[in-house]
Amino acid sequence: MTKEPIEDALTAQAAAPAKKTVQMPVGVPGYTLAEETRSVPATEPPVWPINKDLKYVGQPIERYDGLLKACGRARYTADVQLPGMLYAKFVNATVPHAKVVSIDTSAAEKYPGVKGVHVIQHVLGNAQLRNPALDPAKYPVVRYAGQPMAAIAATTPYAAEEAAALVKVKYDTMPFVVDDVKARDPDAPNVFPGAADEAGSAGGGGGPHGVAQTGNIHGPSIHKRGDSEQGFKDADVVVEGHYVTQVQTHSALETHGVVADWKPDLLTVYASTQGTSGVREELAGFFKIPLTNVRVITEYMGGGFGAKFGAGNPGVVAAALSKKTGAPVRLMLDRQEEHLSVGNRPSSDQVLRIGAKKDGTLTAIHLIAYGTAGCGTGAGCAGPAQNLYQAASLHTEENDVFINAGPASAMRAPGHPQGAFALEQTMDDLAVKLNMEPIDLRDKADTHPVRRVERQIVRESELWKSRNPVAGADQGPVKRGIGLAQSVWYRFVSMGSNAEVRIHKDGSLEVFSGVQDIGSGIRTVMAQILAEQFGVPPSQIAVKVGDTNYPEGPQSGGSVTTLSLTPVVRDAAWQASQKFLADIAPALGTTAGDLVLVDGEVRSHSGKVAPISFKRAASKMTTSQIAVQAKRIPDYDPKKYLTYGGVDVAEVEVDTEAGRIHVRRVLSVHDCGRPMNPAQTISQINGGIIQGISFTLLENRLLDPKYGVMVNPDLEQYKIVGSREIPEIDVRLVEAYLGQSSTDASGIGEAAGVVSIGAAVANAVYNATGVRIRHTPMTPAVVLAALRAQGKKMA
Amino acid sequence: MPDPRESIPASPPALTTDSGKSGISRRGFLKGAGLTAAGTALLDGVQGFTSEARAQSPHGVTEFGPGAIPVRLHVNGAEHTVEIEPRTTLAEALRIHLGMTGTKVVCDRGVCSGCTVWLDKMPVNSCMTLAIDAIGHHVTTIEGLSTEEKIHPLQAAFVKHDAMQCGFCTPGMVMTCAALLERNPHPSEHDVRHAVSGNLCRCGTYPKVFAATLDAAGTLRNA
């Protein structure tokens, strides 16, 4: 089909927008800073210098909404109360695997206070059969204990809970499996009667579609580079290890949930979510209504860590109940449901082999990995093996193993803490075998220019210098050790990032985006960017986020938010400032080209106009407001600087009699492009380290093999580190300019230590004791067993 | 003002639990039990409890509930009357009935301290405290720590040190740390760690909570 001429013209215009050539800072100040040339759209703002030459951006500006949070005035979804609001409660499956014969809600319907009952016809989150005809049941098959089946809406939380207990579900139970090793046995009960793949709303955590499936094993998904057989032949030394990591739950303090208010023309949903736009899309799709009829609001949300994408079962069920009852419906999960049904970090069971030359050159990396994402997929953990080092050859196989447990979802650097736990310990094993220092081996095997700088900072640190290279050298039962590990994450750009900047005639400034604050502080960063542009303190900027009525914002997953949105905010602010100068120039008796906005003042190049404050200049606007909306443009050089990361060092004390590991100190050296706000960035890195230590030492979702239920779905038996286990954390933030956007920011959420700290702790334990622990969580029982297995007679 | 006695059922229905699923749980019992004469020390705060009502009791003991009864609570310096079932926790009374949602409910069983409020300056888990047990006590919530005129130095220090991320644990953290500063103006970092050892933060903001609390202690000492 021939194209219309007008279409050709549009295509040509789109393909070749006006460009300009700019010089950008690239590299690490004090180490590798240089300039690189970029060709960028002519509408882009001038290149920013490095942080030390900026006034607001790159400074530890106080959190924009800090006082609201500290004073309990920040409104979370759990806090929303609407007039006439009903409280909803799920009825959950009590068995791990069953066909549902009947669901009798008659007693619940008659219970005082009950206003609506909803029976779930289509459960979200579980993997879906490629051939749905294999499950011809009326109700969704129960694939895990805790799967939502129905829900009650009532006038009080008590009435909803009591009525939910009156719903009678008749099950036709089936054999089940909750052990991910047993599930791999050809004779194990099958979780699905045929091949199944992750459904659409996995929030980036799902596994590949369409791969082979045998029994419960969904995979392998194979990734190859070069010839690994030859790579091992070429090796002087080969090391291999078997590593096992457990399932971790996100355990965000605010549970999943929504308040849904269905009106004929507009469904308004307050959601605890990492993506207002994703919730909107899923609801519009589920109810077959236009996007414009759904508004999603997230003023504040109490943590997500990857699990809060899409409307999910709570979102669609609350909306359905609101539609039925004509009243707003609040459906917040309880703590048990939060553990069972809305995501977790998959387990891993990895055999990793590395071949190397005597000088440390890697010839081959070979990984066979299994893991369970419950009745979902997404247990792949080969990211670090594929991307941290540049071996001559690579072969990875990732397999999902279905079990009768709640589906996984993305969790902070999906797959990477597991993968790095194996990779970075194996690298240390290799260093021992090659009689090399672990940091020297990494210098040889890792060519990333920023991590090279980060290792240099580690080398020069007091902590690393205090390391005894001889493993297990300490006398006495409590042994001290130091280890390091490296982290890798990726530059993902969310092109669905939009923002609007408005200048008002009274000199006030507003910035809008649908983006939500998940705790990383995006409001602060947006205010800093406008402050830098207009010379107004950040606290005076009105930042409006978390509402789909605003221009669509990125969904906050994969460390995309700051990276994707900040250039958009800067572009909108810059373009608005240019429109503003053009608008007021005639009133000032000059031309736009003569004016410049610097440090909160409008100044004239020619000297024709005396400098006037921005506020006074705004009063000369010919309209009541100037508004500019901008969208994300692609990275300036999308082929370059695709990964970033860091190096973490842990100092541990191992009590070889009690088996207890105490992490005393952590040195965390990380990069994230241009750090927009070091205070907030360091907060995130502290958090990554602490969550990672918690994963490494304590957390464990325990499933009862006899009954197929989780035995610790709470916060007392599901152990998370607390204040007394927190090490002294020394974060060194490395500015690493990449020349990629008008702000040149990257993300930090995933790379922030959570990837590497587990392996760093394990390497430190080896350094302390001479014993390698390849199993998480490293509880006292695991530590003592490992010490015993290696025949270490303790003092 | 209507006669509050009208809301007290003459013949209360049988005790109920909050969940029929697995019999009576420890907490279900706590929340489900009506107010009996065992709680007579508290009855002064239950409006309308008079000798007349006592005499009318059909069971020989005084019972209120499980229906709603009017209860007088003293919160952040003001008197509030709420119509609540006796099983209502203090957290529920504050959040649902008084709209004071600064207090957060996280674990709902007393292990995370997200719901910390003060009873007469003693930090308690409001999810494990019945509202009727707060009768006669001065309840302070996160909303009441600062005044219109003056931000509490600890809240200011939390902002200065960025001692928060998602912010959901923050009200509980602040109430716990502020209580520490009330009883110990010279805390060490060890003291702060000990004080917040029951406060769970999933974002991992502890190092800055320690720094903010020590900083605020200095500010308060010099005030």
C-alpha cells in the first residue's frame, strides 16, 4: 500500500527534528571526568554542569513532604474515608489445590450490615493455561492456600469479616506440592494441567512466555554467548558451586488495597500502587470502559518494593463491589493476605561454574538455575551472570518451577540478589583458587569504568585495608571477616513519562505528573528541578503528583522513575521559561533573545533592561498562565552506558559456637548517574543494604509440606531485621555522568546494595571462618551445619 | 444531648468473636468479649453507666456490648465521645471513629509498633489496646505531638535527617522516639536502638532515625 504524501511529510518531519551538538560532562569527577559530544534535539535545555556547580539539584534538599509524613498528615490509601464507605473482606481458599464445587454466600448475604457479595470469576496474578479448555470449571481452580475466592462489603470492618467467615466453599481437593525440589520430580502433582505462562499484570516480574514446560518445570530459557564448552577447555582453573536462596515476601507496611468509588460516569480509585497509570489501564480493560472513565489517585503509599502494579484482585473486586452496592468500597488486605497472595521474591537453586585463565581472565560462565515463583513465573536469576563480567563465553539456563503457593511478583532488582549471591561467591572461590585478591580478580574480569573507580575507593578505605587476607585467621570463637561483592542494574527508560509546568501571573509555579511517590522522594526532585530553572526555593514550588488527571507519569519499577521523569520535568520547565521570556519581552521593551532567567532574576544581555525579580517579571505576563507539557525523548546515546551498579563491603562477626552472624559495618560505594538529591539517594541505599541483610540472615516464607499453608504469615514469625541488627553503614555516592539526558540522572532503587550485600556478607563469613555458606537465610542452624560439614573444630 | 443509655442494649446478645474461622483466637477473644464487671474500674468513663443500669443487668454482672456504647476519650488535649463497640481497639477508634489516621495499623497484633500512641506519655500499641482501656487516660497521637505554633523538635529532626522514606512507619517511630526523649534526655545510640527495637521499618531508614533522635535530644536539652 502506498503512503499518502502528507504521511510521508509527517514521517520525514518526525525523523529529522532540528538537532544541535552539545558537549556533556561524562565520567566520575576526580577520577575520569571528560567531555563527550552529543547530538540532541534543538529544543533541549542547555547542558547542566556537574553537581557542585548547581544550586539546588544535586544538593541534600529536605524532603518536600517530609513534615507531612513526620506529623502523620500524609494521607495513604489506608487512611481514605469517604461518606457511606463500605468495608470489604476477601474470602480466601483454605486448601492449596482444589476444584471449587460450590460457593454458598446465602448466610453471608443475610448477615447484618452486609451490602454486597462478589464471587470471583477470574482470578488475577496466577499464571494462565495456554489452553484454558484444560480447566473447564465454573470457578477459578484453587492453586494456593490464600487465593481469593469471593468478597463481602459491609458497613463495618467487623461485619465484613464475620460475614466472610459464613461463606461456605465446597472443594474437590487435588494433590499438591509446595516444595520446589520435590515439584521437579516427574511424579510430583502438577500445579497446572498443561503449559501455563504469566498473565499480563505481573508488573515486570514475570518469566518468559512460550518456553517448554515439562510437569511443573517451565523452561529452560537459554541464553548463550560464544562456546562455553570451548571456554572450559581453555580454562586453567574451574570452580563450581551449588547455591540455594529462599522465598522472601515484600512485606510492605501498607498492605495492598484500594478504595473504589464507582459512579456511572467515573470510577475513582484510591490505590496503594507503584503505578497510577497501570491501575487505570487494568480497570478500564477489566470493566471494558474508556480510560477517561477511570481516575486513580495515590497521594502517598506505604511501600511496594515491586509488588504493587496493576489493580490486581483487590482493585477489580473493590470496583465490582462498589458498582454493585452504589457505595464507595474500601478493600485493604490484612497482613496474612499480604504474605500469601500479592507477590514474593522467588527462590533459587543454582549450579554455577566459572572457568578462568591463571591471570584471572574469565573463559566461561555456566549457570543452571531453578526457582519457584509459586503458581506464577519469574524466578529467572541469570542477570548478574550475564551482565556483570565479560567472560569469553556464557551459557545460562533459567527454569521456573510451579508449586502450590502464591504467585511471585517483581521484587527489588528481580532475580539479582539471588544471582549475585551465587556469582559473587563463586568469583571469591575463584580468587582463592587463583591465589589472587578478590578485588584484583574483579579488576581483571570487570571492565565497567565506574565500578573500577568504586573498587579504587574500596581499596583506599580503612575498612578494606583492615581485612586479613587469610581466611579464618582469628583465634577464639567469635571471628571477624570482611568481604565484598558487586552489583549491576540497567538503564531502563519509561517513555510513558510526561509532566506539565505552569507559570502563573503571581509568580507561583506548579508542576504536574501522574507519577506516584513510593518513598524515594520524587516530589522533592521535581521541586529541585524547577527551583534550579526559576531560582525559587524548592519549598515554594507546588508539586502535584499521584493522580491520573495529570499527564501520565512513569510506573515506579526497575529504577525508572527519576531516570525517566526528571528530564521531562526539566524540559517542560525550560520550555516554559522560554515561552515566559518571549511573552514578557515586549512589556520590558526588548526581545526574547535579549532576556535570560538566572538565579530568580530576569536579566538582559544588552543591558537595556535592569534586572527584575522573577515574581515581578511574571506580573507582566499577557496571559494568566503559561503551561508547557513535555514528554520523554529517548536517551541521547541509547547505545552507551547501559548498566550501572556499585561495590559493597561487609564486615561480620561470626559466633562459631552460637552460629550467629552479626554484620558490624558496611561500606557501600554506588553510582546512579547524576545523584539528584544525595540525602534521599543515601536513604534508598541504606534501605537496600538493610533489606538485603534481612534477606540474607532472617527472612523465610515457610510452607507446611503436609497442609500446604504458610506457617508464618505475620510479622513475628516472618523475621525481618530490626534496629538492633542494623550495621554502621558508610555510603559513598559516586557521581557518574553519562551524557544521556537533560538531567543525566539514573535510578538507585534496585542497584542500592540489595543485589550485592548478601554475597558480600557470605564472602565476609568465609573470610572470618574459612567456611563458605551457600544457603540463605544464614540462620544459626545453617551456619552451624556449614561449620560442622567442613569439619571446622571451633575453639 | 441524647441520653446515652439508650444505646446500651438491655439484653446483650451472646458473645461473638471476630472470626468464626478457627474458633476463638487470643485476640479474637480480647476484641470480642463484652465489657464485664471485671472492667468496673473503667466504667466511670463509659457514659451513662449508672447504678440504675447496673441494677437492670439480667446476668447479675454488668455487661456492655457487643453493641455500640458511647465512650469518652481524651485525645490530644480534647474530649471526644465516640459510639463504639466495646471490642473496638484504640487504633480503630482513632482512625475510623475520630478520623485521626496519622496512627497506622500495620501488623494489627502488636509486633511492629506502627500504631504507637501514648497513654499518659507511655508508648503503647494502639492495635492491642482496647479503646475502653484508654478511658481516663490522656491519649497523645502523632497529630498531637506538635502544636499549631511549634513543631516538635523530633519531627523537625526527622525531616532534617531524612529519617523516612515511604513514611508509613514514621508516625510510630516518632511517637516511640519522642517518648524516649521524655524519659531520657541523654540517650545514647544504643538507647535509641533499644527504644525502637519494636518498630518495624521496611524501607530501612533506621540509621537516620538514630541520627535524628540523637540530634533532637540535643535540641531539647538546649531549649
